[in-house]
Amino acid sequence: MLPWAQQRLRELLGGVEVAASSRSSSSTSPSSPSTFETGAEVETTGEAVVNSRKGKLIPAYELTLKGTWREVKNNEKSKRGDWEIYLADENQGEDPDVRTSVAPGAGEEGEDSARAFREAAKAVLVPKLRDFVKELAAGGGSGSGSGTAAAEEGRAGEEAAALAKKAAAAVAAKPSAAPAAAAPKPSAPAPAPSSSSKGGSGDAAATTTLKLTEKFYCRPSDLFEALTDPRKVMAFTRAPAEIEGPPFAAVGGRYSIFDGAVEATFAEGTDAESHRIELDWRFKEVRGEKRERRRKTKRTKKKTKKKKERKKERKLFTLTSSSLFQPPPPTTKQSQWPDASVSRVSISMREPSRGLTELSLEQTGIPVADRFGNGGSKEVAEAGWRGRIFGGIRGVFGYGLGL
């Protein structure tokens, strides 16, 4: 379940004053109807996640909510009992039932109070649950409950995906150009980072630097694990990954994601305690035919298993077929860096406030042009980080959809 969902339900349902109407009040005096209040703690069990499909956010939830109530009459607390509400997406559009019980020994008056609270709760608590469902459908985790932040996130993801598609189209459309066009002038030295100092034709290529800052609703340890635990990496990339280290992120260990499209090695400075990651990072050739064959297989399976999709959406590590998290269209020339080009990726994390992690990324040594002389390598890298990696982490683990 999304941590945001548990906190938001406590805010909406815990410590709420519920005034009973004179008709439903258990009081014998019509002029002084009873008032009830719910306990501050709300027990939440079940699942509540947000999936993304074809650029749309789809909530999936099945929750059992439990809490306590107490009657306040003439400024004195008297009857008390428990309440329970079942909320599920399969009953969307219908108001959930509110079940109530009273403490043992309360007698007939206690039963009257429980009925009065149940009727009052339908008018007060149920609308709050409708607001919760709307906020969840807008992405959740935005704090304000409005859909504005989630819409901005969706637009940012679409822009990143469009950027990657545009770069891929430019690579496919341009004819092979002479590498000398991208080489620096002889009179001006072209310094390269130490991670790109290996011999080969790519040494002379001009490089550029990418800097990004992202925020996530989680602890730094959670985000570090999402980037280095191979099981979690495969969950948000939806592709095979190999990550070596005890247990994760050991200096010299291999870091291979997206089925080998990205090959990297953990470099000196990587430290789990300080939540810092240093990688010698390189894009390799993407096999277009192999990837397209896998996509066709997935599409065929989806057509024959439509009835099972609904259940899979409720699992935390299930990701729907969103173009935001899918790799770009297959091409044999996508992101083919010069042979000797290896960039250095530096990732640091800090926690300015509890539960909010700020990630800073700097990637140096990105070649300005690929091995065919085509530009756009930096744009492709930025789109990959924002859309396919950071967007995938938010979508799967719920670390701040809407940020």
C-alpha cells in the first residue's frame, strides 16, 4: 500500500466530529441531538496503488478501514464502540456501507447510539472517502489532493518520451556522417573525464554534462535500494538486470540494466551508508529485432489474459503498459556511443525533511555525437533518466506520483 494512502486516510477519518441529526440522535431531547467523534487512529488493511496505462493514471484499491467512535452528549463522553468500512474499486460509484458496533453492556441505549452514529457517518465520512478516491486517481502523494501536480507529472513524462522519440527519429533519418564533423578543433584541447580516458577512436569526441535534481516521497535508503536492488530495478524497468555487490552496489561490481542496453561498473565513492552511487556508465547497441519480438509476445499474452489484468494491477510490483515507462521504439542505431566513450554518473541523496528525499545527479563525459556523427545523446540520456528510471520508480513504488 502507498504510504501516502495510509497517512491520508488517518487525516480524513481520524479525530472527526460527527453531528447526528435530531431524527437519528439517540437523545430523548430533540433540541439537543448527540454529537460523535472518531478516534485518532485508523486501522488500514488491504491495497491501494496507482498504475499508469497509456498516459493515464488508474487507481486500484481494496481496503478495510476500522476505527472507534464515542458519543458526546451535554459535553460529556458516554457511549462508545467501533466502526468499519469496506472500500474497493469494484464498487466504484456506490457509497460504501458503514458498519458499527457498541461496547458490551451498553444496552438498548448503546444500540440506539450506534445506529445514530452510523447514519451520521454516512453523511460525513463517506464524502471524505470520495475525496480520497479522487486524490488517489490524481496520482496521490501530492499532498494537496489536487490533480494539478499529477497532470504536470504526466506532461513531463510525455515531454520526456517525445524527446527520446525525436532523438531516435533524428538518428534514423540522418545519413552516416564523417566523424570529423563532431571532432574538436585542433587548436582547442578537448578535456575528457578520467572515466573516458581509454584508448580508441572515441577519445577525440567532444563531451557534455547532464545535471538533474529530483524529489521523492521516501527515505534515502528506500531510493538507494530501488536503484541498486536487482529485483526492484527489474520491477520498474520491466527488463532483465544484473547488479553485483554485497548486498548491492560494491565497487567494481557490474551494473547492467535494460537487458544490457546500459552497461556500467560501480566506481570508487559508492557508499550505501551515505547513499551515494558512482558509476562508469555506457550505452550499448540496442538489438531492435530482439526487443520487437519480445514486445509482440507481450501483446499476444495481454490479449489472451485480459481477465487477469485487473488482479495484477493491485500488486505493488506490477506495471501496466505505459509508454512513459517503456523503452523507446527499437532501432539499431539508438544511443550507440563511440567505442571508447564511458561517462561518469554521480548520484547523491539527502533528506531535507523526514520522508522527502532530494536526489542530485551529474553525468559527465556524455558524447556530443554518437558513433555515426548524429547529435542528441544528452537529450536521450535526460529522457531516459526522467521518464524511464525516475518515472518508473515513482509509478511502481509510489514514491511521489505528482511531484
